[in-house]
Amino acid sequence: MPKTSTDDRAWIAEAIRRVDADANRSAVTPLHVLPIPVPGIELYL
């Protein structure tokens, strides 16, 4: 397994922290529908 630099590890740790924080957000976070030209697909942001 290749070694990673301190900067790489810091970036990875921050990315994981942000994903975890996003997963822990309230369920009442408003979603916005993004209309796309594909029948049967709804995209929410």
C-alpha cells in the first residue's frame, strides 16, 4: 500500500468529516428538484 503525505491524509480526514457531518444533518433539510430531460428520473439537490 503506497504511503500518503501528511497533506493527503489531512485532505482525506476532512473529506470524511464532511461526509459524516452531511449524513448527520436534520431530515428537514430542504431539497431542491433539478429538472432533467430524462423520463422517470427525479434529481434532488
